[in-house]
Amino acid sequence: MDEVRTDYLQTIRTRLRDNPIVSLVGPRQVGKTTLARMLAEDYPEPVHHFDLEAPSDLARLANPELVLRSLTGLVTLDEIQRRPDLFPLLRVLADRPGVPARFLILGSASPKLIKDGSESLAGRVSFIDVTGFALSELEMHSQPRLWWRGGFPRAYLATDETAARQWINDFRRTFLERDIPQLGIQIPAATLGRFWTMIAHYHGQVLNLAELARALGASEPTARRYVDILSDTYVVRQLPPWFENLKKRQVRSPKVYVRDFGILHALLGIPDEAGLQSHPKLGASWEGFCIEQILHVCGDRDAYFWGTHSGAELDLLLTHGGKRLGFEFKFSDQPRTTKSMHVALQDLALDHLYVVHPGSHVFPLMEAITAVSLPHMIEHLMLSHSETAALSVQNSG
């Protein structure tokens, strides 16, 4: 399945050409190391790899300034969050005349969580978000498997459903018992694990810290800290609210999602795909799945949801190709327009609103609202990076 990562590889090559430091960030086990290996296979200069979790490589870096200053070509530092003390040195090395070496750093925590990292490298580093497999990288008929198992390569490619679920459960345990403590975060694994499960039950809802804190038996600042930790380690997404100067009271708290759908289904205790189809969180799971697939193509820099206290809402608001687009996600083969859609279309001055459903057809609901399957939506967004036009109305069997 290495070929599905060709877009990532091209992006990394381009960024390395233009920047002394490129950082691949994303959750553990998502394929960052594999990308670094693939890049090294045909890199035109010497490649030096350091795994900062390997004792032998840590020993090689006992005197990091002496070692790294002597290297030329490409230097890869894997699991950089283990050595935040290297950031000031990388800043100095990146500023050398002629840039004798470029650095590819791989991290499983956000720069915000790695103290002083982003500040030390400001203006010298280009960040690339790496996710698990996405529909835009796979055959479109893989949608059911991707939705159920999630995008982590080892879960998606597992030989059977039992192996996939076992890998997910092992990942959760390792994440809580090893990865979080290695970041210097002292929270009992059972406590953070219980909070993660609570987030799964709030998946797709507006974040209510007071309610989460009460359920956890903790303070609101503690609940806020836990949400931020899970977000900064890329296992939870906080989708920010959009608000404008409208004569309506608008929601100003983010929505919260578990980013990987295989993990979501495990946290919810859903045993199999048939169980998902009858689960109360079916619609919320579909919404989160669609959002992640769209943001993989469009990026999340300008991604929001919108809601008012009177009940009008929009699941996703994006600016793409110079157009303001709205998205609603409905798990129904016969989606219909709602009053909320009409309000969003008018109040947000949307160029178009798409209702993404699990069927295979594309059809108009009204002049500026189109019902569309997820594969059609992804293909359209991939083709329209330069210019986003309304999706042509067509039927697909």
C-alpha cells in the first residue's frame, strides 16, 4: 500500500527544497517513519536517520552539536518530542550559510505541546500533517472498510476484523501507558482513558466542559486540560465555531470528535459493522468520518462549524477555491432540505451547500443545495483546488 502515499512524498520533497527543516506531525503508528524510509530510498544526497526512542541512536547523540553539525544531506530525527532540547540546536544549524544539511523531524505531538519547539524554529520549519489512510488515497469502494476500521495502516490492512480490533486496543493501551507519560504528562492512564471514552460518547456534539467535568468528578480546568492533551496528540479534533456579526446568538464553543473512526467504534464498544448500523451514534460517526475525509483534501486551517442558539446549524464551513462552502452530513439515502440549511445558506452567504449522504447518487435539492455521495464529493474537491465550481448534477448507479 506504499503507493497510496505518493502525494505526501511529493509534498515532503517540495517542502525540503524550500525549507531547511520539515516536520511531519501526526499520531503514532500513522506512517511517518514509513514515509521517511520511502523518501530515503531515492534521496539524491546522503541520508542519516536517528530514532530518538532507540538507545543506540540516543547514544550516538550524546554530543548532539558535534554529531549533527558534521552531517550533510538529509538528517531525519524520529520521535522528536523525546528530545525537545534539540530545537535550539536545529535553529542554529538551519541558519548556516549554504544549508549543508536539511532536517526532517517526525513528531507525535503538536508543537504547542512540545515546549518551546515552535518558537525555536519559527520561520525555519514547514509543518506537514500526516494522517492515517484517507479515501482520497484509496479506491473509492474501500469506503465501508475505512469507515469501520479507521485509517491507521495496521488496523486498515489487518488480516481480519479480530486482528484489526486487537491492534486498536493495543494502540490505545500503549498511547495511555507509555506515550503520554513520555511527554512529561502525569495523568493516570485509567483516568485519561475514561475521559477519552467519555469524549467518544460526546462525539459530534458541542463541547460542554462543565458536563464532562461533572461526569469525571473533576474541575472544568482539568477537563479543559484533558481535551487539549488529546487534541495535541492528534486523537481528538476540536472543530472551532464560526461566528459573524449577525443579529443572532451564535454558539462559541467547539465541537469535539474522535479523529479515528476505528478507535471511536472501539471506545463505544461497537462489536462489528452490523452493530454500527443500529447504534445511536451512527449519524455522528458518519459525520466525523466525512469531515476527516474532506479535511484531508482541503486542510483544516479554515474549517469551522456554525450554530445558533435558536437551533440553526451547519456541520462544516470551508473556504475552498475562493468559494464559501457549507456541508451537512446525513446518513440517509433520501436526504432533504431543512429549515436550518436555508438559514445557513442565507446567513452565511454560502456559494453552495452540499448534503453528503451514504448513497451513490448526486442530485439537486434546490438551486444552491446538492445531495452528493462522499466519493463524488472527494473527487470533486480534489479536482477543484484551483477553482471550485458547483458540482455538476449527475446520476451514478
